[in-house]
Amino acid sequence: MNQIPALVRVFAYLSLLTVGGGMAAFPEMKILTVEVHKWLTFPQLIHLYSVGQMAPGPNMMMIVAIGQWAGGILGALAVLVAFFGPTALLAYTVARLWKRLEKWPWRTSIQQGLAPVSIGLLLAGCFTMAKGAISGVETAAIAVGVLLILLQYKINPALLVLAGAVLGVFSFMPK
Amino acid sequence: MSDTAANPALEAAANAAPDASRVSIGQIFLEFLLIGSTSFGGVVPYLRGSLVTRRHWVDDKEFVEMLSISQSLPGLNATNMAILVGEKLRGALGSIAAIMGICLPGAVLMYIVGIFYRIHGEHIWITAALKGVAAAAVGLILSTVVGMSKKSLSGRFDFVFIALTVIAVNSLHLGVPRTLIAVGLLAILFHRPRKEQKESGVQ
């Protein structure tokens, strides 16, 4: 069955929810890609997202893998255009209007108001993901360890995610 | 400043001089391709290093302002920044070149990773490694939350809006769009323009 129209619809919709970061759309992404369309399982979604953190560039490129699974190379391309097209157009429009918006008093209000909401959405996405990713003392320890290290030291986060892989092999390999 | 009517045929020709006021489409594409293929662990520092420090395409003040626009719009910071910088340099074509450049390497990589994961994802080594990777990613997102809270909140009361957002999505299951509209409007109205804001400043 042709999944392309559904992929375009889902990812264009998700793109508009990514206020403050890709993770803001994660709860909705889980519902649509896992529960509604069954393109992948929840653990697979978590895995792809996490692996995507090690890739360079914008950090939601894992959507390409979902598109590829559901619709081959065309699916991957469709997902890219659907996910980045709408917000790109919006950013472009704002860039063109910016000189006029600069003096608009509500601009600061919108920026100040959306800041806590986007942080909240990020946190909500994080909790949704944690439900699937944190399953015991070891995984919790890895998450807290990464958090504390990042708060304390200036270290490349991609390296810590990679370290998570190594720790994972040592901790979770069946004996 | 920007030239939206630029002919795509011109991109390869002329304009090759590394002049900040007249950067070619090809240069924009290559610079963002470079950022897109090297920016491990978060794009923003790489963007600053390339666009501000090395190329002088935008100055630091402009960069900070573009970043704050990017953060309050839907869309990823990385791609919104590409659009804004591309637009500033060469209009619509500049935006297209920048976003394609920054997305291409990661997209190709994740395409390959997706295929590989589909075939080998059930392997016990991979499953064990991914369990660690996912846990680490949770820690990474939490550190982003802490970092953003330190930087972009404008008062203690903002924590109420953060809490409301989390409760609406995770406990009440209102969904992201309804939460965004409801709590977003509330927070924007709370921060509505006031006369005394001029004295109190942004912080």
C-alpha cells in the first residue's frame, strides 16, 4: 500500500509542533508513527532517535529512516520535504518581515511566552521517551550520569551518547 | 540586501570572490554542507564558528538575534538558522542552498543507519548498545532543558508554565497542539507588553 500521502501528512503536521526543538513533537510522533500508522515500534522509535543524536546536522534526521522503512527512497524524500518544508517557509517569511516585526511590542511577549512552553514541551517529550528508555537502575544511572557530566563539563554530547553505547554493551549483554 | 531574483545559472559562474556582501549560492551550499557533516553533538556552536568567526557572513549580535528568532519559531534551530542566514546572504535561493547543505549529510547517514538497523537491529550486541544509547540520550535532553531554562526564562513564574505544559501533555494527554495553543496563549498574555517593561529590561 502506498504510504507516501500518509507520511507527508504526518510529518508536515509534526513539523509545526517542533517549537523549541524536535523533541517537542516526540509525544505526538509516538502516537502517529507507532500507534496510528504502525510504521515502527516504540523501542525502534527510541533507538532511531537516540542514534540520531550521534549524527551531525539537524538532530531529527532519524525521520529519514522512518520514511525509508514505510516508503523506500521516495518515502525518505517525502518525509524530508514534509518535515522541513513548512517550517522553512515560515522562517523565510518571518525573515522577510523581520524589519517590520522588530518594533512590534508583542514580539517580545511572544518570545518570552513561548520560551517556557517550548522548555515544557521538550521536557514532556523527554518524559515520554524516558518511559521507554529508562527501565531500571542501570539505564537511570546512565541518564543521570550524562546529565551531570554535561552540566559540569564542556564536553561534546555526541561522545557521551557513544559512551552510552559502550556502557550498554557491558551492562545489558545477556550473560 | 538580498537578491531573490537571482538566476540559478549564475551560481557556478562569477561571484567566486569571498566577499561577505556578495556570497555565491555555491559557497553557501558548501559552507552549510561542511557544517552539516561536522556538527557532531549540536549544531549551534558549529554555526557560530563558521558563519561568525571564520566567514564573517553575520556578526555576533546578528547571530544571537537570528538564534532567538529560530528558537521561538516552529522548526529545528539548525534548519531555521540555515533559512535565516541563507535569506540574509542571497534571498530565497540562499535559503534553499543553506538548508539543503545542512540537511544532506545527516539525511544520507540516517538513511544508511535506518537500513542497517532494520537488518541487524535484533542482534544482541546492538540491542544492548542501543539500550545504553537511549538512556544517554535522555540525559542529553535533560541537560538541554536545564541549559534552556538558565538562558531563556524571564522570571520565576515561567516555571509554572513549564509545569503546566508537562502536565497537559504527559498527565492530561491533551496533545501537543492543544497544549501549545492553550499554555502558549496564557504565557504570551502573561508576558504582554507593558509600559514599565522599558525599565525592567528583558531579564
